[in-house]
Amino acid sequence: MSSLASQVLADAALADSLLASTVVEKPLALELDLGNMLAIDTNQLDKEQVTTPAYLLSLARDNTQLLINSIWQLETERVEDAVIAKFPPPTYKLPREKPAPKPKAMTKWEKYAKDKGIDKKKKKDRLVWDDVVSKWVPQFGYKKAQAEADKNWMIPLKQNADPTEDPYEKLAEAKREKVAKNELQRLRNLARTKNVTVPSMGVVPATKKDQARSVTQSEDLKKAAEIAKTSTASLGKFQENLAKKLEKTAKVKGVKRKFESNTGDGGTEKERSLGILESITNKSAKLNIDAAVNTQIFREDQERRTEKEKEKDSKMKMKKGGKGKRSKAHFANKGGKGKFTGKTGGPNRGAKPKIKKKGGQ
């Protein structure tokens, strides 16, 4: 037993001897920046061993040990089961990998709140108590839709409410409109930060050169008024005239056709001719992505509209009561006891019944 104990103690002493000491001595003290946990060693390196991994590893270990020793000399405090050191502010300004981000531009509401001195709202709590379902429900994010479905399992209707209108569909439509409004406001804020003009009162039709812009200038208003006047089936023939000032100045000039010069560059004419030839000989169909997407959106809208109309018609029939008026085909094959249909081989309803005598006579 004594030999086993002596062997264990010898192994522990050998392991302790292999570990490096926590006390490290250097000719020049390290420059320490504890705020950044940075240690700078200004001592001279050994030129012969600077390429050996063992020398570099021991050098890194000693400098790290000095940094850890200086951290343990700081003021510490215990938080639950951990000991935390209070670091001083950093002294070195380390360079950034990327440039510092620019300050975020304020939105329209933030600017208005700052001018009026409105305090910023506190952050909403994640969970709130709901008396309807008698449990904690989230105000946003995960499981919000399920909480709304549990809460709105029954929606009260007013006396003058439309009986053919689905209240759940109305709630969903209001939510979609709210999301679309928020998205529009977000895009307006982005346009304001990028100095892009956003349509406000109306939009002048865009051309190939000029993009659609908001109607703010007087010339744009005149042009929009003239376009609206001529947008009828009679091209404005029976429309009332504009004001005298607008009538004189609001004449929309058509785009003049531009013809290319007959004495142009031969290379340009060659490219144009080759393009025309390629468009004629190329049999592969060209896919217009914008037209395809618009067609698909139109079809989905049509299907959604037809489904809503069918649901409305079915609800109207249920409101009137019964299965509706039955057609003549419904009674075509209906027979039964005591009912003449004209297709059976039995006696007619108007014939007198035969009386049988006793004895088979």
C-alpha cells in the first residue's frame, strides 16, 4: 500500500515539474492594454531560434501568462458562481476592417417626434395576459397567428352587417392592407434617404427616356390634365374645355419621329441588318418574364374572384332556405306507391278494379 502511494506522489511531482511556472521574468516589461486584452513584447528575439516552432510557442505562452497575471491584479467581483474582472477603458485604437457605418437617417415619424418632443415608446413585452383565452399569448412573432385564431373563434356581428360577408375574410383583408401600408411607408422612407422623388398627388405616364415622377410642377399638372381629358372613348371630343389659361398651354405635343441619316456609318447599318436577319431566322421563342408574371397574377386574381363569387352565391341560397327551386328533371324518375308515372305495366289509375268470385270464377 505504501509503495502504491509513493508511486502516485512521484507521478504527481513529475507532472508538476513539467508544467511551466506562473512567474515569468523578462528584461523589458510588456506594454499592456487590458481594455483590448493586448500585450506588446518589445524584447529582442533570438535570430537563430526565431524559425523554430518550440521557441515561438514558449514565447507566446510566457506573454500570455503575463497578460493573465495582470488581469488577475484588477478589481474583481463575484456574480453568482463566476468571478468577473473590471477592465479599464482601452488605450489603443485598433483599425477597423471596414469603414464606420454612416448614421441612419431618421424616418418621417422619428423626425416629427423629435421636433414635437414626443418620447419614444417603450419596447413591447413579448407575452401579455389575455383574458379571453386565459393564458399568456405573444404580441408578435412565433405563435401569434395561432393565438389570434384561438381568440377570434367567434366574431360578433352588428345588426346591419352584410350576411354574405365573411368576417374572417374581412379581418384577413384588413391585415393585408395594414402590411401593405407599412411596406409602402418603408419604401417611402428609403426613397427619402436616397433622394428619390415619390409620387404623391398623381403620376405622369412614363416614356422610354423619362421615368414616372410625381405631379408637382405646373407643367406636369397641365400635361396630366390634358391626358385625363383625352382618355375617353371619344378622345375628349365631348369633354368640357379646361380653363382658358390651361387650354392655351396644356397642349400635349406628340413625340416626333426620328429618322436615321442615309449617310451613316456602315458598321451600324451592318449590325442592324444582322439583328433583323437573326430575329427572322431564329425560331426559338423568346420568353418575356414580365408578361408571364403579369399573366400568372391575373389568373390568380381571376380564380380568387370566382371562388368568392361562388361562396357568396351559396350563402345567398342558404339564406333563402332549402335547396332552392327544383327542376322538372328532378321529378322525372320519381315514382312511388299510388303514383302513376306512365312507365309501368300495371292498370291505369282510372280503370275500375276487377272483382274475383269465389271458386275461381
